[in-house]
Amino acid sequence: AELDSDGVGEFDRYWGGLPHPDDGGLEALLARGLGGTKLPPGTTGTSPMNTVIGVVATDAPVTKAQAERLAMAAHDGLARAVRPSHLPMDGDSFFALSTGGGGETGVGVPGEELALFATVAADCAERAVVHAVLAASSMYEVPSWTELME
């Protein structure tokens, strides 16, 4: 997590008052209904409320195979932000695209650049999911994270 000039983490302001798991944090989360957010108790089959869809876009001239690698890296970021993730009933999908052209030559970007892009794709996907959850509003009788944490 990135720290600002005061040494405060990017998302620390959202966690204030949330007890640490060793100090009863798990019980607090379960009491707020967070234990069943991914798989509500007694649910079977698929749930359309548990799908994450995202896009990784770049202007680098990546090949089709390299774009696939970036999409896979974004899934790693999803796994950091959503637990559990990649369950059999999920429809989690990330797509990658390039506006840079040149990927059709089959050359793409060097392996070192692709490794850096993949790292950034995972970090960006993780941060995007967390930012989206923190910015969401309650809807259709499903409470938002902010409401649950009140």
C-alpha cells in the first residue's frame, strides 16, 4: 500500500474503527453480515451479484499472447482485492487490449517490459476494485461497504 506524506496508507482512512482479527475483528465482520458477501449462507448455484468484469488497456504494441498475459495479471490483482475469488460459480473476467498497433507484427514488447506491465496491471486491478467498493452506494437492499462499516 502506498503511503502519503504523513505516513498514512492509501486506504487507511476507510478502515478506522475496524478491529484487528486478533482483537475480535472476525466476529465484528460476521456481525455486520460480511461473512456471507461472496457466498451467502444457504445459496446454491450461481449468483449474478458476484461477478467482476474489467479491462486492461495499453498503448504499448503488445501481441495477442502478451495481452492475454496482462489479463491474467489483472486476475492476480482481483485475487488480492476479493476473497475468495475465482470460485467455480464466478464469472470473473478481465480482457486486455492495445491501441498501440504494431502488435500484429508478432514482435510485441520485450519480456522485461511485459513483466513490468503485468505487475502494474495487477496493482491497478487491485486498486480499481477497492476504489469501486469504497465508492459504491447501497442498492436494491444490498448494503454498501460504507453502510456496513457505519
